[in-house]
Amino acid sequence: MRKQAAQPSRQPEAGLAADARIADKPRMSRRLDERTTLRPLVADLARDFARHEAPWTALANPRLLRQFRRDLDDIGELLESRLDEELRFDRIRSVCAELVVARRLLEHGCTIEHEVDTPSGRHVDFRARRDGATLCIHVKRAPLPTLRDVEMSVPRAWRRLETVGRGLVVALSLERNLRGKAIESALAEAFPFLEAARVGEELSFHGASGEQSARLRVVAPSTGGRVEIVADLSAAFDDHVPRFQATLRKAFSQFMPRSENLVVVCGSSGGIDPFAIALLGSHIERWDKRPRVGELVAYGRGTDGFWAGSLRNQSRLAAYWPLARDAGPLLFLRETAALRANPPRSVLLARSVFA
């Protein structure tokens, strides 16, 4: 067994990515059927657009509302079809992403325009107005079904590490199950490691022939007061962060000048963490800040985020929205002292609708 320093992790939380059906691999997770989340969402959207057709006609072009209802009929049929799965779900996710945003705007009394042209020849998905405020909204899908869209099961023996009283998220990767003396030996080394480990460090466990059997990685600080063990999805996570940043850059290129622009990225529930990393930057230890009461280390964000430093200061609103029934958006605001003191009406509108 050996301990090695790693580069600071790019993720706050991870889960198992590899297909756990490979022979001799522990079955830590299995992929969830996306239809179980999309089917009730599509049904809710169809019901709401039918039920509120009359009052919403005062807020949106009736032709647009009819188009939304036709789109919902189409994706309802796609859910039950036998066409290529990825092609089907790509279309279903795209329609759901636009319509959850449209429904939210209409529910909050906003008048909406769809696909508004910009001076550069691009378009804004929605321009919403209410009480004299205007907000331009760019709706994007998450690049792929994202992390933690799995049923994860960390072996019970490893859960004993969650008694360590440090607020850390620790990713467990297993090449094979450890039992008996092997697991006890691993845990005996893991406890002191977690008592002192920093974000980005890892501890590897190796068998008699030198092959790696397990690995623990400290991937992020946790809001809880104890260690949290999660299944490791490191490779998939590292792929998703740059994909989210590419999505944000594409939305930024479509911004309406001299307007407040909000980027809404819609995906599966596991996408929240890599989206936050892409937007705000990697978790790092900040020695220029005071730690929280009772803690020894202060954590902050690196300079690799979409909003890092003064980059892209025309962008100050972003949201992530899981495509699931009853899920709501998580709004990020790039706040300054001046914005706190005197927020413009467009920011107040974004907060009232999406916060």
C-alpha cells in the first residue's frame, strides 16, 4: 500500500463510472433507466400546457404555445418508440429543457418571446419581460447523461470510514472486493490517512502481486462534519467539466448585447457538481483566508472556472436544472458589492423566477 500526492481534484463529488459487470469487478453501481425520470416530467409538462392554455395566451404567442404542445406530443410518442435510444433521448431532453424554462416563466407572469435574433445573427432562446425588467435566457442541455445517475452501493465495511470527524468527500474506487484480513488491513491504514489528508491526496491499496485493488481519493470539502464516502467516477467527471465549460462558452457567444443574459443548463441530477466546478473553478485550499470556526483549512476556488477573475464579466447569472419531475433550478449569481447594494431589476427578476 502506498500514499501519493495527486493534483487538486476537479470534482466535489464522484460516483462509479466503469461498467461494473466486468468479471472480478465489484458491483458498486448500475445505470438508472432515464425513462423513469423523463416520462413523469413529460406528462407534467403536457398537462400544464393544456390546463393553462387560456391564461398563458396573454403572455405568449398562441402559435408558440400550440407548437410547444405538438412538441410534447412528439416526445411522448418517442418515449415509447423503438428508435435508436440516444437519438430519442437527445430530442426528448432538448424539448424538456426548453419547456421547463418556458413553463417557469409563464407561471411567474412573464411575457415571453422565443428565438429572438441578436445583432450578430445568433438567437436568444427566450426573452422574458415583467414589471419593466427584461431578461434574455439561453437554454442548453448538459453534454451527456451525467454523474451519479446510478444506483450506488459502497460496500458496508468501507462505510466505517465515515466515523472520521473531518468534513471531506472521499471517492472510493474498487478493482476487486477486499475481505477478511485484507479489508481490515486496508481500513487500519485508511483511518490515519483520512485524519490528516488534504484535498487531492489519495491512498492506493495493492495486492500481493502489485496490482491495485482499491483507492481512496479526497476530492472535496464537505459541508458535513464527517467524512462522506462516495463511489468513484473520476474519469467521467474529468470529461464532463470541460464539456460543461464548452457549453457555457457557446451560450456566451450568443449573448444579447446590452442586456441581462441568463444561461440555464438542463441535465440529469448528477450534473450539478461538474457544472459548479466548470462555472466557479476547482476546489483548492486557500491559505489567504480564515478557516471556518473549528476547522484548520480554508477552501476556495481555483482560476480555471468560467467565471474566474474578471473573465466574461458580462455573464453574472447561470442556473442548473435537473430534468426531473418537481425538480427546480439552482441559480448562481456572480455578485459584487455594487450588485448587492443596488441590484438591477433584471437580476431581481431572475431571482424571483429561478432562485
